[in-house]
Amino acid sequence: MMGSLTRLPAEAADECVRVRLYLWPHRLLYIGPGPSTRSHRHHAAQICWGLGGSLRSRIEPHGKWEAWNGFRVLPDQPHAFDAKDAQVAMLFMESEGAEYACVEGRLHTDECIVPFQPPHPAAAGLATLAAEGGTIDEADAICRAWLGLGSVNASGRGRDARIVRALQVLQSAIDRPVRLQSLANQLNVSPSWLSHRFVEETGVPLRRYVVWTRLRRAVESVLQGASWTEAAHAVGFSDSAHLSRSFRDNFGIAPSSLIGRRDQISVCFDKG
């Protein structure tokens, strides 16, 4: 994982920042005002922590509202969330990735919503990010502590050269259809080897890596001045509605709802 930081115009007036976003190839961290949502579902697993104010959630369609300091929501499960008067940290993780598998392996439960609180250093780190911001590497360390994971080599050194090349190809051709067989041919490897080794090296299946990369690129383009339609076309979506559907499928909300006013957002991107 490379710790590269994309600085956007919104960061010039940091005292006006209300929302901080950190985006990786396999997760998204949102810190800002809490949302109030109707029943929805999303493919990403979600972990939420209240930085101030009360949080409530319920399993849909007939669950009771429950108050939490922090909780985990299973992927693809209908639920509602109310944190409209709270400051929250919400972490969305790729549900088919290695990090999420490690977290679920420790929880040993298939309940839709369960308590999930960060250890004190992670909670303090999230509060610091909310108040002062931080680099993508600092946010990564805080997220890993929140999830109870060990440290990693943030630079990505030691990756198989063929996987490094695969990532380069994907980044340069993200606006075009990605086919496993075609990519394997370019690398002179078998599709089965590439599929298995890609997960080993990145922690995410190739097709899901492509989805996250496209969504991340689209957000970056919009924050740099592109329209949603322009951003959608630039990363291979047919139109802004297609982009919005994909964003909702992954995170449960429309991209415009997450981003809101561009002059009040600070965003850091890890280029993977």
C-alpha cells in the first residue's frame, strides 16, 4: 500500500472542513456529521464509532432501534441508521477482502449488527483525525488499530513483479472493461494463477479492486472540478446514474450525499 496523498483545493481552508474522507483500494473512512438513513443495504461491511452525540441503528424491516457507541454491520443486510445529531467515524470495508475476513474471524457471530468499539489508542486517533486531519498513512494505522490488525509494509515493497505490472495496467486502463484472461495474457501467466496471487498480494479479488478503483477515481475527479457525468465516463461507467447505482450498491448512499459541499471536504487517496 503506497502512502501517496492527493491534495485537493478543499484543503486550503482547513478551518472550514466538516468532512474528512480517506480512500484506499479496499476501504473508505468517513469522518463527519452523522447521517440519518432509511432502510438500505450495501456490499461493503460497515463499522461505525460515535465521536460525539448518540447513534442508533436497527435491523430492517421490523427491528427495534438500539443505541450504540460503536457497531459493525454485516454486508448486504437491510438496516437503518440514525446519527443526525452526532459526529461519526464510519469505515466501509471490502466484504470479500482479507481485512474483513480477519475481523469476522474474531467476532464469531452472524448477527447483522453487533457492538464494535475501538481500543483507546484508535479512538483517540479517530478524534485527532476529526479535529486536525492526518496523512493517509496515519489514517491507515488508526484503521488497522481499530480493526485489531497488525502493522503492514505500507510501501508495498516485496510484491511479485507481475502483480505490480497488473496494478499498473489496471490503473492505466480503468475506463475500459477488465477481463481476467486478457490481463493474464499480458503478464504471461494463467488466469487461475493471477486470480489467486492477486488476492494474496492485495487482499482483494481483482474484480472488486476494479470497482473500488473506479469509484475512488470518480470521487477524485469530481472533487477536482469534473461533473458526475464526466467522472462516470472517465472511469468506465455509462453515465452518472450507473456510477450512482454502483456507489449505492457498495456504500448504501449516493455519492452526492457523501460528498456534499466540496469546499467543506478534505480528502486523501491511497493510490494502492
